[in-house]
Amino acid sequence: MSNNQDLAARDLKVLWHPCTQMKDHEQWPPIPIKRAFGVWLEDFEGNRYLDAISSWWVNLFGHAHPAINAALKDQLETLEHVLLAGFTHEPAIALAERLTQIAPKGLARCFYADNGSSAVEVALKMSVHYWRNEGQPQKTRFMTLQNSYHGETLGALGVGDVGLYRETYAALLLTPIRVMSPDAYQRADDETAKEVALRAIADLKRALDSQGHEVAALIIEPLVQCAGGMRMYDASYLTLVREACDHYGVHLIADEIAVGFGRTGTLFASNQGPITPDFLCLSKGLTGGYLPLSAVLTLESIYEAFYAEHLAGKAFLHSHSYTGNALACRAALATLDLLNETTLARNHRLAQHMLASVETLHDHPNVAEIRQTGMILAIELVQDKKARKPFDKGERLGHRVYRHGLSAGVLLRPLGDVIYFMPPYVISPDEIELMGKTAVEGVHQALKNH
């Protein structure tokens, strides 16, 4: 038995993988990874896989980056962790300073948590608690966009709208007020993406007219609804939604957990409004894919609403044991050192290469759309191109492309029948060519009998 087979067999005796039907592994065992470098993952038999999805969107500058490695080795010699309650440390302070400097103007306070879902929970709780502290305890509900996804803890799941994740746990969840998404994929034949955004704003205003008095916050993923199928929308929606929230006295939570740190072509997706949300949720790429960490940035005025003489009542009591972990903060600082205007300019060129690598699929009868926002590109497979009728879920076309990708040395984990690229920023044009070629071949192979 090979090392790969041995490790896979041991895995299946003890592990329960996330977002996975474990029975699938009877036919396709998990692939044990021995090491990683740059955009490449390598198993115990020397097979390599191009990480086209940045290992679930977290790895910004490639695996085993020497600068991040060096920062972590240095931090290990001084402080690995200390509670962030009554104590503090340099990496946590320095990272908060850096984030508030580069974030949209006005975001002045940083609250740490462990992961993206926890960051969303923090923002939701802060919003409701703020309104209570300000004498408006009736503002306890949330608005969310159709087809939205914000994480899988109960609070975060409660403001999501993807049935695959939500329906099983519906009895445990919040009931948000759902409003139309500005998703440009749903446009009519003679409609622009901006016109879809205008329709969505009109729907939002109607909901706020009738229920705004009880709404604490609206939560959105700026520009791209990622787990909802990489659906994208016009940036004008950001400006309009900020204006609507201001008019009706509702907080705006920007979930940039997946779209932050250069993924959409700007440092933050909110920059394309440009807008300043009341809460900015960050995670995933924050540490370059090294360690769990998230941050919620908010306004000084919101922070001040919790500032009082006593702990009970007004103080924000949300806490995590590993809040502001020193190693994670140091990894984040090293990651931000690599993220600059030169990186964003290079990403713009790489994004053009990504689109060119799959351009032959534009006319494929089962490709409804190829869409792109910065370093995120998605290919939507459908049964009927004109009607945009999806395939039956049992056909698993996306899974077939995924299996082809692995056989060709490229990790293309789909979202249903949406094939997407979200690679590390250190990817080369030649590696993009391999990624695109593999995706194109995978689509043709998966659909050859349709």
C-alpha cells in the first residue's frame, strides 16, 4: 500500500470532512498532501496539483511563502499567545493599526475573532447591542440579500439564503427579511447589470419603508456572492445601498471575508463604491492562509456606545479564547506587507490572462456565462443556454470537471455546476494557461454527451 493509500485509509477511519458527503470517498479517497509551495500542492507520491481556489480562498501569496514563514519563526521565539482581556501584545496592536489605516475611511476600531462566521456573529451582535444601548431595543431584525451566504454558525447561517446550507437547520435560525439581490445573472435580455442593481435598490427601499423601524442591519457581500455561485453585481449598488441605510437608520455590514484583500481588483470591494460600511468583516486571506483569524472593523461612534462605567449592560461580552492570537496577527502583518499597489497592478494583468485562458468557452452551448470580478472568474454550466435552465443536480457536471482537473494536476473544486478560479496572487501566466486549459478540457469532457 502506498503512502497516499495508507493515509487515506487512516483518514477515513477517524476524520469527518467539512462540506463533504463522506460516502463519496468510498470511490474517491481523500488526497493526502505532503507539502506545498507557491501555487502547488504535492502528495506523497509526488503528484502535484495547482491550487486554483487558494485552498478555500485563503491563500493569497502561495504556500510556504518565505516572508510569512520567517515572520512566524521569529514570533515563535517571543510569544505564541496570551489572553486579550486585560493583556495585549505588539502584533495585535500593530495589525489593528494597519487595518484601520488601510480600510475605508472612518473605520477606527478593530475587534478580533477566530474565523469568518465568528466575525459575522460579532457584527450582528454589535449591531443589535448598539441599538439597545442607544435606546432603540426594537431594532433586532436583519435584512439579507437573496442567495446570500455569510457562514455556518447559527447566527451567520441565520442571515444566509442558500437552501443547501440553511434548510436543515431552519428551526434553529433567525428569520431575516430577504430582499432582491443585485445579481446581474438574473438580468433580462435587454437589461444591464446597473439596471438590475436599480431594481434591487427599489425592492430594498420598499422593505425598509415598511419594516426599517425594526431592522438593526443589512448584511451584504460586496460585488460577489461567493458561496452563492460566484454571482456578481454592479458596483453602483454599493453607493445606493449605503445611501438607503443612512436614510432609514440601518447599519450596513460588509462581509468581505472572501472578497477582501485585493480579490476584486481593489484592496477592499467596498472601495469600488466607494463606501464605508458600519461594520467590515474580514478573514480568510487576512493571514495569507496560514492561521485562523478574523477581524471586525467598526466606527468610533459605535465603539463609544459601549463605553460605560460598568461591565454589565453596555459592555460587549463576546469573547474567544484565541482572540488576537499573536502568531496569527504576525502572519497577517507579513501578508499585508506583501499586499501593495504593485500586487494589485500585477493582479489586473493576471486577471486578463485568466479570462483569455477560457475565452473559447463563450460560445459553448452549455456555458450560460463567463463572469469575472478581479481575480475571481466563474463559468456557469447549464442545460439550456438561452433559458439558463440548470442541469439536474444528480448529473453533477461540476464534479466531473473537478475529477478531470485532479487527473490533470489542477484543483478546481466547483460550487455545484459553477467552475471558478480564485488562485493565489503569485500564480504565473504559464500556470494560468494550465489552469484555463484544464478547465476548458474538463467542461468539454463533462458535457460531451449533452
